[in-house]
Amino acid sequence: MVSSVPRLVIAAPSSGSGKTTVATGLMAALSARGFAVSPHKVGPDYIDPGYHALATGRVGRNLDAYLCGAELVAPLFAHGARGCDIAVVEGVMGLFDGAAGEGELASTAQVAKLLRAPVVLVVDASAQARSVAALVHGFVSWDPEVRVGGVILNKVASDRHEGLLREALDSVGVPVMGVLRRAAQVETPSRHLGLVPVAERGAVAVEAVSAMAAQVAGGCDLSALVALARSAGALHGAGWDAGEALVSSPPPPLPSPTLGFARAGGPPSTPGGVPPDGLVVALAGGAAFTFSYAEHGELLTAAGAEVVTFDPLRDEELPEGTAGLVIGGGFPEVYASELSANESLRKAVAELALSGAPVAAECAGLLYLCRELDGMPMCGVLDASARMSERLTLGYRDAVAVGDSVLAPAGTRMRGHEFHRTVVEPGAGGSPAWGLRTPERRVEGFVEGGVHASYLHTHWASAPGVARRFVERCRTS
């Protein structure tokens, strides 16, 4: 199978250059012109894909070579882009920045090469003139396998400033495909973990995306950008498919003995795509729980579950017939009082967990299951308390399952990502969820009955057996 969907990667020399504004604005501008646009984000970020989805009307998907492996980047891209006219991929950090100490792994540059996609470099030109040529030349020449096909100049002060920048870039040989002035209406508010998610901003987010689209349409050469996207090389191989992934996923590998965490592993769960039989897996959503990869729900559905989304801020009961519960990431600390006030749902979650039903909680979900969050009562499933902290915990993690759980047998290796400014005390239960390959080789998280709760965000496409095992446990618990 050959995928020839036209595609662009929107990158920058560093964070804060305007990638999200340009990528989201380009997605929305192309959508307004009748293109079916497939939106993608490099890295583990959950927030930008929400803006991408608003711009395109399609699910925003992540492409993360660390979490999923380089071999899955192109198949996951093809899965998301199936049936689309063009794809726009927003990069992460600077073009060549990736996982710490891992070379190009998980960088925008690596993903661009894996997708055979041309790169458009967004440059914050606010404090430079002729020096922009040296900067762009460096990025163009650093890795010959990365094709920088155009530049968009952002935060340009005036016509005279634009003229100086264009004159300097004439010597580099990379076309200027857009010039954007400062525009307050396209700015999106931030807080302790980045941009405020779309789900929390409502109509204001819609207005911001419209403003981004207008700015990009007015300041960029859309025809040139589309032509550059059409120059992308063909991708060979089939797109990722949740059902096929479940059938073909190998048994979880045993850990390296040097990690020193895991006990002996159990047998893998039985492969197979299971026809739906009314088994309901409830998936937390709403403004407090916005962090979720689309592939998780797709894998649960392929494993035979009916995935029903509910909002812990508004719904007083779990969906009817709930046999398992998945609570992803988000900002429960921002909505702690509202979550605490929904006593009926907190009790329902506690009763479900007490019954032994499978419950998978990541980061925000972990906080919600605690006894309290910043002094306010939560579900009380875990004998632990959570609070806000000044310290940011951020980074990729290599993890191994310490014991058997509803997600994986002991010894299962997975890669994950931590991103929070909260602390849970204690940080691990008597049966921890994961052992992390850090210098101190720490353990973290909780496995209690059918509950698996951890700070670690994981991408189940890298280990489809997780979804299969979870649904099997829903069926038999």
C-alpha cells in the first residue's frame, strides 16, 4: 500500500516561535477552502491536538517515536490521514530537539524524515534582521535528510523590517512562504502545564482559531504551501488498524534483568478481535479530563467494548452497565472543588473499584482516585493524598510492570511520559504500578485489586495487548 497524502511539517528553531499558531491557522484556513485536513502533533502533547481538531473537524493525533517506536510513526500517520486531501503536522520544541540524551529520537526532524515530508520553518523574527539568514542557513544545512522547503516569518514589526528579512534570506535559497505580524487575538492563554485546553475555553477558543486562520490566510501563500505539501515522497506500507493490531500484537517482552524491578511474568492475554457484546467501558472526558489518545478508544472498541464518554464534572452516575473505567489525564487540580462536590459520582467510582472491576487511571485519573486533592475529598479509592507543587515533573520514562495488573502482566516493558506539577503521597502503594529506569530506579503508582493508577501517560498503540487484556478483565470480573 502506498500513501501519497500531501503533507507538511510545521517546525521552528525553538519553542515559543509560533508553531501552534501557524499550524492551527493553516489547518483552519485550508479547511475553509474545502480541503479535508488531517491534523497531527509530534510528541506526547495532548493540548495542541484539541486546537487542531477544532480547526479541522477531525481528531487530532500524535506521532511520538519514543512512546510508539519509529516503526509506527508512518502507519499511525496513514491511519489518521486516510481519506484526507492534505495533512499538517505540528512539530515539538526546536526542529532537532527530542528525547534527552537520545540523539534525534522523538524530534520533529526524525518524524519529518520518517514521513518523507518537507518542513516549513517558523521563525520568530521579532529581534533580528540580517542574522535571520545565518539562523535559517544553519537549520537548512544541519541534516541533509531534512528538507526545509520554506520559511514563515513570525512577529514581523513593519514593512521595513520585512524587507530587511527578505533581503537577507535571498542568499539562503529557501523561499519565504509567509510573513505574520503580531496579533493579540491569536494568542492563547497558558498556565502551569502549557496552553489552556479547548474544552475549557468554549466559544473563545473558536474565535481564537478563526483569528489564526485569518492571519495565516492573509499573511501566507497558501498555494505555495499546498504545492510544497504535494512534493512529499510516497509512504509505503499499510496504515495502522486497531483490529489488526490486536490480532498481530506479540506477547509482552520480559524486562532486562539489569532493571531490577519485575518479578516473573505471566502469560500474555489471548489475541483476537472480539465482536461487540454490550460490554461498556466508561471513558472520563469533559473539561477536567481532556488528555486522551484517540487510539486508546479505538483499541478498546476493537477488543469488543462499547466506549462511552462521561463528564465527572456534570454526570452524577457512571454510564449504565459500566464494566470498566478509564480515566486519563487533564486538570483535576483546576476543578477540584467541582469534582469534590459531585459526591454521587465519586461514590459510584469508589463502588466500581471496590467491586473489582478494572479501573485504569493516568495522572489526573490518579489524583481523582486519591483520598483528597488539595484538601478536598476525591473518590477515596487509594489511601493517598494529592496536592499542587511548585516543582514540574517532566520527561519520557522507560517503565516495567512490577506486578500483574488489569493492564499488563509483570515484566511488561512500556515507554511513557510524565508531565505534572502535583505530588501524591505516598508515591507508590504496596504493589506499585511501574518501576522506572531512572538513576534511582524508583517505583511509582498503585495496583490494588482491579485498579491500575499511575502518573505515567502511555500510548497503547505501542502495546495493543493492554487494551485487549483490560477488556478481557472487564468481561470476567
